[in-house]
Amino acid sequence: MEAVNIKELNERIQRESAFVDILSMEMNKVIVGQKHLVENLLIGLLANGHILLEGVPGLAKTLAINTLASAVDAKFSRIQFTPDLLPADVLGTLIYSQKTEQFTVKKGPVFANFVLADEINRSPAKVQSALLEAMQERQVTIGDETFRLPDPFLVMATQNPIEQEGTYPLPEAQVDRFMLKVVVTYPKKEEEKLIIRMNNSGEFPKPNRVLKPEDIVRAREIVREVYMDEKIEKYIVDIVYATRTPKEYGLGKLDGLISYGGSPRASISLAMAAKAYAFIKRRGYVIPEDVRAVCHDVLRHRIGLTYEAEAENVTSEEIITDIMNAVEVP
């Protein structure tokens, strides 16, 4: 690609990405701190991926996606996952009308632009699979009819890492469907003071509607145009390959700790998330720092740990950090 083209593309993306600042500003009006969470929601939204959030209760996970839906003027639905939930409660079902003597389709809460699957690991595999099919195929079959889901369609699932009583952990193949797994941490002291103050005053700022769903669909097409050099592609492939064959990258010490590495879906997600991150930073091309910024969130849930790793208290975070330190940066 010629330098002139890059310059033109850069200018165009600077113009087109102006809404990112406005959207972030609206979200920051309501959500105190949690910059990493807000940034990842925007990456998921622009890269057409779904997000799995892990964090203790009360860290504004629900508030974040609700605020995003309000700012984008999109349809939002929240599904509280419980052990007695059925696939029909999520997708919808056929209802018989005695008046017309026919079955009519009643669509479920999954027919929305933003779907919050709250505590997804509280429901059995049957319900989880129903939602994950909708995420992957972007369609739902009820009876013998197939319905397309609205565009944009973003699922944000939350899970509580502390309490494992009565939970059904997501199988690896299903976790892999999420582009990002974000670990939400506690706010800083100053931020928490502000949260208390806001709650005590009872005055909660409301986000303004600054975008329409079709603006997001258009922005996604532009994100795909962000330039990615062959060297960056090689860097992404090297990182993912290092999760499969660490020995080749001088990481023999990780050999007995990884049971399986990232699949090609990990490479695709890493590339798309890096492009979206560059777009958020209002750049028309991807640099290695973009890949490094999203690496933990993209790969965290895609590396299987052996019993040996668990016995030694080695986490996938540490493994990713070691890989990023070992793989040569272009």
C-alpha cells in the first residue's frame, strides 16, 4: 500500500471515528472509572464480537451495557440466567391461538441489539447452547421458521468468579465464541468516593442518545478497512502459535503448563480487536502496541491450563505476558 493511501485512509478514519470520543464521554458521565471496561465494550461493538465479563457483583457491569444501549438508541434486553431457565425463555416459542386455530411466534428477549446475559454460568448447558448458536449464526429458529437477529447484535455475558455452588461452567468450545474476556476490577479510592457521592445525592446523570444502530453498522465496515501490515499479521500469528508450540519460541518452561493453545478464531479475534483499538485511537493503521493492548483480553480464555499449571498457581495471564515478552515485536 502506498504511503499516500495510508495518509488518506488515516485522515478518513480520523473523521469517521470522531463519534468514539462523544460515545465515551456519554458513558463516562454515568460510569465512574472502569476505563478498561468501557474501552472493551467499544472494541466488541466495533469489531462485531461478543464479550464475557468476569467480576464480583456490584462493579457496574449491567450499568455499563445499559448505558451503551441508551447512548446508541438501541434495543436492550437483560436475561437473568437461573437454573430453571429454558431455551424458549431466551429465544422465544410458538403459542397456539384458539381464535385463529394457528400457532403464532412469540419472539424471546434475544431479539435485541444489546443482550445482557447476566450470570450465564447459572443456567444448564441447554440454555447456554441456545444463546451461543444465536451469537454464532446471528439467527434463531423457532418451529420451522428462521429469523435473523437485528444488526448490530452484541451479547455481553457476565459471570461471578467467586461462587461456584450451583453453577454450570461454560465449556471451552462455547467460551471460545466470545471475542473478549474482560476481568473487571474494583474502582480506585477516589473513584469510589465519587460513586458514593453520586448515589447519596440520588442524581444520576442520563446519557444522551448520540448514535443510531445503523451508525455502528457503518463504523464496522470502516474498521475493516484499517490497514494491517504483513509484519503485524505475522506478529499476531506468532503470538497465537506460541500458545500452541511454546518451545519454538524459546519458552520450554511453558511446555508442561499449556494443555491447548488458541485456535484460528483467536488469530481472527486478535486481528479484528487490534483494528478496532486502532480505530478507537483514531488511527488508520495497526501498530504492535494495538495488538499488545488487546492481547490479554482476547487470549485469556483461549489457553487451556494443565493440572501442573494449576498446582503451581500459574495463570493464563502470566503465560500471555511471557509469550508477549518472548515473541519478537516487528
